[in-house]
Amino acid sequence: MQMKAAQDIQSFVERVRAHDTEFYRDHWGTAQAFGELPPVSREDFRRVPLSKRRYKNGKAMVKVIRDANGPFLSEWAADDIREELYSVPSKRPMVYLSNAHESLEKGAWCRLNGMPSLVGEREPEVAAIEAERFRIDSLITDSTNLPKLRSYLEGRKEKLATISVLDTTFDIPTLRTFDAFAHTVRLVLALPEVGAFAESTPDAYPRFRVMPNCIVEQNGQALVTKLSDLVTPVIRYRFECAEPLECTV
């Protein structure tokens, strides 16, 4: 790690530590150096109410995140949503995600970036009809929902500009078959509470390029840090991945 980058990281950590909100300060205890900070996880977010994890106020979207261990709240400021790299600019993107909260947020991401978008209905047949009427030119989806649109994509006369698949696990043999339907298929490592932090393609997998202002550590466990002043900062956040990934800047 270059000295300037290390200084920027430590400065970010100290700014979070000095904040009136005590979530990270209590979690870190006496640890000082970035590499010594105890990782944080979904269980920590679930255990601590959102009101005690809030590091800034303002116009924001609150969403419920659920997994097998129960729900918790995540809050995202509009400015922070806009800065995410969920997809690339296009004229008529379609959002088709398996989670309704995520669909609304990614639809907001499109609007905040000046892109009129279509948030597809849950039923694939209805979503396909809407996509045809809207004349979509790109797709923001996940590993669960993308296969549901195969028939629609097979029937298109033109390729989409991009298909961005937001997830933490990817069925590469299946995803390679979608190369025929888009000029670019992007694999985007993303979590609802973290945002996007690395990207790849089916051919490059498992090599990922870490996104700007993000750090991914893999030393026996996968950790992500975002050097951004989020409502709840993401610092050494543990995430699950099906297999070891090669993450480079």
C-alpha cells in the first residue's frame, strides 16, 4: 500500500472514530491501525439500531434488508446512491432485481444520474412486455432474475449495450450464455448495505477490478472498505463469497 493511500485510509478511520456516533468507536475498542480493526458484519448491523449507526443526516432512503438471520435497516443518502457504479450510462435502462427494495433504490440511482428507467414487474412475462414497450438499451439485474428474461432477450433484434449483474455469487457457465445478448456483461460485486465495490466479466472471472475508493482484503476472510462518508460507513465489512476472488486495483 502506498504511503499516501495509507495516510488517506488512516485519516478516514480517525474521522469516523472522532464522530459523535459511537458504533465504530465501541466496536474497535483500543485498536488503532487499519489492519488491526476488528471486522464488522451483518450481525453487528442487525444488533445495533440504525439510529445508533447513523453518521450523517439528510435526504435519504431507508430500506429493510432480510436474510436467514432476520431483518435490519440500511439508510442511503441520495448523494451516495448517485455516486455508486451499479451500471454504465445508457438512455433507457431497465431495473429487474429479485428484491423490491433494491429495485426501487437502483431505479432512484438511474434517476439521480439523469437516466429515465423502467423498474420491471415481478412477473417475467409482464416485465418482458414492459421492456419491449420501453425499448430498453441496458439491464440492471441479479443472478436470480436474469435467467427469467432469457426468452425476451432471445427475441430482441439488437443487443443491449450492457447487462450489469449485481450479486456476490455468479454462475459463470450460465452467465457466459448471456454474452450473446449484450455488448458487455458486467459482474458487479455488491451488497444492499455496502453498495458496489468491484467488477468483472464472465471471461475475466474470478479476477475483479476494485472500484475507486474501495478496498477489498482477502486474508482468510473477505473484507470490504469504502472510503466514503456514508450514513453508516463501511469499514472492514465481512462478506461471503462462494470461492476465492482475485481483486486488484
